[in-house]
Amino acid sequence: MPPPPSPYPPSRIAAIAASAEWDWLMRVPAVETLRRVWVQQFYAEEPVRWRAASDLPPSAVVISPEARYSKKRETAWTGDKAHLTETCDEDMPSVVTDVDTTVATTVDHAVTAAVQARLATRGLAPREHLADTSYVTADHLVTSQREHDCTLLGPIHEDYSWQARGHGLRGRPIHDRVGTRARDLPAGAG
């Protein structure tokens, strides 16, 4: 009897394709899409690892014409982006309560309000919603409380604009319109 396939999808997909009993699964569109995604995003040999960005296929010819290249911190990929919401009570099991899929180039904070609205519609709105930095904006902090009686917790995204990197007026001397005294702009101004 052959050893069981690796828990990683490339090995499982190869085992399905080689099996006379399960080969029909390869004709299921979702399984074929999964196979293509894995081939395009990962090296299939063991151990499975991400493809280098320089070795990714052109984004227009990958999974689908809607697939887009994106990068978040050190991770780059071509495809879609999944936004998962789950419970995190210490004394309860974690349960996924919402799943949203967007094109890869969608900024994370663009889905926060819709996620909270869907949770509220299902009666699953939390009292506290812990979120990653990229999902929190000042507006979300206010609207979460006002519209859903939910306290959104998470750090607000840093300002990565060109002005914040020292190319704008922030922190640089300016002149009063009335006089010629130089002064620094207060933090947050400019």
C-alpha cells in the first residue's frame, strides 16, 4: 500500500490525478483552479514553498483574467484576496463567521464596514472586533460603535504617504504669513 499523500494540496492533487477512482475530481472546475493556483504560486516539490516573485507567471495569464498581482509586506502573489473573520474567545473554539473574497489589489480597510454589516445582519456582531492594522481607519472606529454598538480594536495604519516620508511640510520650518519667524509644524499638521 502506498504512503498517504502529503497534507499539502500539490501532493494531494497529484494523488487524485494519478488515481483511477478519484480522477473525476480533476474535471471539477474548482479543483482545476486550485491546481493552477498551487502550480503558479508554489514550488510543488517537498517541502512546499512560495515561488519567488521573479518566478511568478505574468498576472494576466494565471488563474483568470480577473487575477491581479499584489504585495503585502514581504508576501507577493497573483490572484484574489480572502478576508476571514473568526471568533477568538479564550474559552470557546474559533469559528469562522465571515468570508469575503476581493481582487488582490483591494485595500483591506475597504471591506471592514461590509464585514461588520454582514455580521450584524446574521446576529453575529461582536461587542469587540479585533482587527489587523490594515483594516482599521479612524472612520471605522466611529462607525463601528455608532452603527453596530461594536468597539473596533486595532492600531490605525501608519501614514506611508510621500509627505510622511519627509517630502512634505510636516516637521519642516515654515514662515508665518505675518512675520518672518520660522517655526515647526505641530505633530499631525501638514
